Amino acid sequence: MAIRFDDQVVIVTGAGNGLGKSHALEFARRGARVVVNDLGASRDGSGGSSEAAEKVVAEIKQAGGEAMANGANVADSDQVEGMVGDALERWGRIDVLVNNAGILRDKTFAKMDIANFKLVLDVHLIGAVNCTKAVWESMRERQYGRIVMTSSSSGIYGNFGQSNYGAAKMGLVGLMNTLALEGQKYDIKVNAPWRKC
């Protein structure tokens, strides 16, 4: 039996490429309406363009699905609130949030400046906090929600040159553990699968 998401609304951050794109396409294939969020920045977070998100939306629509592109920077809470507001205005609900947006600024800790450490935390961890906070009340009111935090083995085991990334990804695990407890009463389930880098 295939798992379906018919009529559900899903936000996937960092969905212009890679794992996020795969999530967005698969949710759409299973019937979800998808908000394809991607700032369109390069792997290190520089630049920005809506082109990648628009291409994923076009692919979803070509296959008969429903989707909208959004270029909100997840580290900016006002932009995230705007994205969530647009989704609620268009479709009236948000059922699933996949916190997948991320950047890399790899260097050994000795060579890494604090600005690059903080930027990676801002995108991965604070970005997930911003997005989750923006959908939380809506999910509580509807007594339903599913939230996924994309973690990593770098957070659990460490990885040379990734102190910023590892700290951010382990922070997501702590956030997930707490929100999983707080969400029980409202049927909001929160999980953090990790992937090997």
C-alpha cells in the first residue's frame, strides 16, 4: 500500500536541488500540494535566484501536480512568515514541513572565522526554528502536523572540517526531541532522520 498525501500541503525548504528536490517531487507524486522553497544560493550560501525552485515547480506541474515556488531565506523570520502566509492563503492549510535548507562553509576550526560558523547555524538550525515556529500554531489549531528536520552523521559523529555544520545538525536533533514531546498533545509528530555526508 502506497503512502499518499492527497490534498495535503507540504513545505520543503532547500527544494531547488538535491535531497530537497527529491522530497518535493516525491510528495507531489503522492498527491501533495508543494511549496518549493529555495533561496537559489550556491552551496556556500552566496548569490540567489528563483530559477531552481521554478524548475522544480514546472516539473511538478508537468506531471499533473500542484506547486508554488518561494524564495524565502529561512534565516529571515519575516520572509518565512510571508512564505507560510502565502501557502495558507492559497491552500488554507499546512500539513507537513520538511526543514532541509542548508549551506556548507567547511574549514578546520582553527581556520574558521566566527561569521562562517554562525552563518551555517543560522541557515540549518535557526532556519528550521523559524520555519517550524511559523507553522506550529496552524498545526496546533488543526490538531495535526508532521515536521522533519534533515540531520546528518556529522552532527552525531563529527566530520573533519565541519564543526559549524556538525553543531547545527546536532542542534536539530535536540530541537526535534523537545518538539516531539511538546507536539504529542496536538498530533504533531517531529522527526530528524540523518544522512551520511
